[in-house]
Amino acid sequence: MKEVKYCSINGEMSPVETASIGVSDLALLRGYGVFDFLAVRKGTPLFLDDYLARFGRSAEILGLELPFSLEQLHDMVWLLVEANGLQDAGIRLVLTGGYSEDGYAPGSPNLIILEHYLAPKSESVWNQGIKMVSYAHQRELPEAKSINYLTGIQLLGRLKKEGAAEALFHENGWVRESARSNFFIVSDQGKLVTPEKKILHGITRQRILQSAGYLIDIETREIELAEVFAAREAFITSTTKGNLPVVKVDNHLIGTGEPGPVSKAISDLLDSQIAAHISQAALSKV
């Protein structure tokens, strides 16, 4: 595994070992800030413009001003990827609440761009699928990708105890998302359904909604937990997971209890999109 040597702090490349920001930043004092996360495969940041656009939307929702344009951020990410030289990596952009004079009101944000090794998708985990545990929770400001992961992290002990990989958040029985993923089902009518309201609109989710219509009818609407339990298939989607089959929620097997044909078709679709994106990026450099 190649060592990550550099990160970016407020537009300046910095050795990871010496990089720092001040202790009066509101991200540290109050957990106020936003971030985004994307994958690098074969040395190419995947769908970078989509992630930067969402990063900007998250900042706007929290009233934080980006200190650089999206075009400048695009160049900064590429420079960091080239400097570290990792073929498989994750890029994390963090916009903090800034240095606060009173410990409460936001100041001028700090921009941090970090990189670390990111293992390729695990085929064995995909083929086995995962269990989820339902949990009543509605994230604050759900359309912003904030740095507040209090509930998701607090639940890690319970998930481990119950042999589950993720929590499935719901509000009074209406399904929302997971702490780090969007959620889809194949309904008992054979339609691909995902929640639309009070969620973070994931980039992987977006790509499925834009391109999977030739495979299956798609609906974005409210989903009740009871409908999840009766679904033919279910899966979660995220930058790191692609689409990961869900074979059990609480004590309910989903469908046959194994990854289904729609999940496989969606996985193949996402893989082909990634391959095409990497090829296009390579051509643009020629």
C-alpha cells in the first residue's frame, strides 16, 4: 500500500505529517461543517464534477462560502491525486465552520482536502449481501452532507452486536436512508423504488436514476418499512459500496435472502459507467 504524503489546506499542498488547522475552528468546537467524498480508480477521480456540485450545495445550505471556485477545486483534487500517486483512493473535501470569535458563530471556512487508500469493491461481500437494522432517526438538514455523524457512529456497537452492517433510518415507519448510503428496493410489483424526501441525494443514486430506466421501471416516493419487508430485493448505494445487496432487515429476509437479478444488473451498469468514465478521462489527457 502506497503511503499518502500530501493533503491540501486552504489551497496549499502540505505534508500530511505537519498539516493542521487551529483549535478554535467551529468544526472542532461545535461539529459545524460539510464534506464530500469521492473515489479514485486507476488514478482517475470518478465523477468529480458531480461531487463538487453537491459539495457546493451542502455549503450553501449551511451558509458557508466556498473559498475557491468549483473549477479551482477540480484542479486541486487532480493535483493532490497526482502528487500522492495512488491508483485506488478516496478523496475527502471538508469545509469547516471557520475560526469563531465567540465559539458559536461561523467565521471564514477552512478547506481541507485529504486522500487515503481505498480498497476495490469486495466481490465476496457483494455476493453475500448484508443485514440492516431499522432505527427511528431523521437527520438534520438531510440534503446537506454535514460532518455530523453522531447517530451513525453511536450505533456501531449495536450493529456489531446484531451482526448488521448498517442502520436503516426511518421516520415514523417511513424509510429514509442509512448513515452513509441511499436505499433502494425492488417492490413486490417489480419496480425499483427509492425514497425522495428528507434524504441526501447521493451521486451513485443519481446515476442509477438517470440510467437504469431501460432495465426496470423506477419510482421515487415514500416507502414504508412493511413494504421493505415484503420487497423482492433491496440494496444500498454509496461511493465506496456501489450498490450493495441487503438480504435481511431486522429479522426479515428480503426476497430469497440472496442478492437478486436486479441488484446484479445495476452493479454491472455502475461498473460499466466507471470504466467508461476512466477511459474518457484517459482520452482527454492525450
